Amino acid sequence: MGPSRGPEFAERIIRLMPNNYKRLALINTGQYEFERYRGYARRMVERFGLRYEKIEGPAALLKKMIHGPWDDEFIVVPPDQTTRFEDFFPATS
């Protein structure tokens, strides 16, 4: 039988999951109960050692994401395509 995979091992794996993240940002669009989710976000920040940030954001971008149009504010990636770094920073002339 292999080594024990107890709670300490699970905690170590959980802490590695957000390893490349530095912050958790909660965007307040006014479209949901912000305070309800803020407590959860704060608990995750403490658990994973992240910086908490509240961002005020208009609901317009969220509505566009759902209903369109997907203009230059979005990067549309067709199915079975890979997102590339260059997609976010197109070459300018």
C-alpha cells in the first residue's frame, strides 16, 4: 500500500491550486446580492493567501457578453481553436 493521502496532503494540494493567482476580484455590477458573496470571497482570500479586491463594474459588459454584439471588447475563439497570447495584444501598424 502506498503512502497515506490524508488531510495534510489534501490541504497541500488545495493550496497549490491557485498558485499563480495573486488576487481575487469580486466585480460589483449591481445585478446580484454583492454582500452575500463578499463573505465567501473573503474566506477564499484568507484560505489561499490572496489579495481581495472589489471592482465596481457596469452591467453593460456582462449583458454584451451574454447577448452580444461581440465587438472589439471581446476575443472570440472558435471551437477547437487555441487562445494565443497574440489574441490579447494584436499587432498594430
